[in-house]
Amino acid sequence: MNGKRSFKNFLRDTRGAAAAEFALLAPVLLFLMIGVADFGRYLHMKMQLDNLARNAAEYVRQGGDPDYLQQDVLLQAEFLGSDTESLQVTAEEFCECSDGVEAICSATSPCGGGYMRRFFAVELQQSFRSMLPYPGLPEEVILTGFSRMQTE
């Protein structure tokens, strides 16, 4: 009889219930918080790559030398820090006729009487590694920043 009474008392006792619930939910909440922080890092890096590509194209548009793009613009970016070796840069100049057909920039009149527009495009690629390995997602993602500006 005494054993039944103590078992009923044990079931009614709520001391420590909050600690047990916290112990069950804490890993899930921690995993979600780290995931939100990782996603914020991803978006921040993506926006910075887009802005850096835009700045590099604007540098050339304002008369900067495309050969010095790496040292004058890209290495000045603060967010790269020690990760400059993983940054891949593709920069090219190309021309289009007024109808949108690609043209050779060095030709005298490649558009047959129409006007020709010069463009400069910059594409930056950098790898992004997440803080934790997430199931179903790759550990490393290649982020791309792209900008295309008319120079003339």
C-alpha cells in the first residue's frame, strides 16, 4: 500500500519539470539559432559580393584600368580579410549593337550604321562554408556576385 501511495506522489510531483523540458528543447533551439546565424552570414556575404562586383565595374566605368582591378578595388574590400585566395574574378569587356547583337569592339563600324555600346562585366565567385553540416545541404556553396555596366 505504501508503494502505491509513493508512486502516485511521484507522478503528481512537478518539481524539475521545467528543467526536463529545457533539456529536451535546448538542442533543437540551439540548432535553429545556429541555422539562422548561418543564413544571415550567407546573405551578408552574397550582398557584399554583389556590391563589390558593382564597385569594380564602376571603377572601370570611371576610367580605371581593368588590369589593376584586383589590386585597386578587390583587395581593398574589408570583408575578404584573409580569404582573398578563394576569390575568383572574371572581368571582360564586350560590345553590342543597338539591336542587341554582340559585336567586335575593335571593328570600325560593326553595327552597319547603328550605334555600338560598350559594356564591362565583372563576376566574382567565392566559396561559403556553413558553421555546421546540415542534412541534405552541401557544406560548401559557391557564391557569385555579378555586375554589368555600360562604359560608353
